[in-house]
Amino acid sequence: CTLASLRPMLSVRHCRHPKAFTIVEVMMASVILVVGLLGMIQAVTVGSEMLATARRQTIAGQILDHEIGKLRLSTWTTVSGLADSAAATYTSDQTALNTAISASGVTFTLERDVTDLTTDLREITFIVTWTKGGTTTAATTATGSWLEKLSFSGSAPISRTYTRKSTAYFGKYGLNLNLQRS
């Protein structure tokens, strides 16, 4: 403000600068930005966890399809001679599938259940199980830095076990049918 500009306005005691921001306006804008950024970080974290779960579900489906496909190429003598198998760590005979399994960050186990429906029909069920990282199944609070708490790539405070199941029917005279459940 200049003295010349103050003479016509004798009642004005000080000049206001309408283009400036007050400290309260700056603080409110900062709070809004921080809340927005935290929300976006949480959305990205949840999204990446959902993507990892979807990838693991896809790999489990590929394992099931691969094992059933191998049995479809087998003879009836091989299929009829199969027995139940306990859950064991899965390793494929395909390099690409093993690469996907190792990149997923979890260990898949495969179990086989065989049921003789008749002398010429077998029901074979494959069960794939994996556990998402975690230190306990019932942790009350997360440990570590705030970034580790938000991150799902390392060990999480809670572990979760997932299962996919596929049942296939094999007949002596060529009947092949399968059913897959998650």
C-alpha cells in the first residue's frame, strides 16, 4: 500500500492483500492432501494384494488342469492303478509352471483322492492348497514399520490358507469329465 492510495480511504486502517493465503487455509489444504494420499496408498496396497491372490488362484487352476490333462493322456491301466496321495509340495514337469510357482512367493501342495465308483469308472479329485504369508493366524496387532504394515509383499501379521479342488471322472472306455471348485 502506498500513502497516495490511503488518502481517499481515510476509514481504512490497514491494507489487505486478497491474493495471499492465511496459515489456516494452508494447514487445511495440507490435511486434505495427506488424508487423500493415505487413502490412495491403502487402495494401492489392497489392490496389489487382490492381484497377488488372483495370480495364485490362476496358478492353482493351471496345476489342476495340468494334472488332469496328464491323466487324460494315460492309459486305463495307469488310471485304474492310481491310489490316494497325501498332500506334498508340488513340482511340475513344466518349466514355465515351476517359474510361475516360484514367482508367486508361496508353496503349493497337491493331494490326490481316488474313488472307485464302479469297476470301469474312477473319480479322481485333486486338491491344491497354499498359504499366503503371515506370522500367525490370529495376530492382534501388526509389527514393524508403517510401510511393513501396509505392505503385503513381506510377512503379514495374519496368514490365510486357500484351497482349490478339481474332480475328474475317467472311464475305461474313454469317458472323461471334470468339475472344478474353488
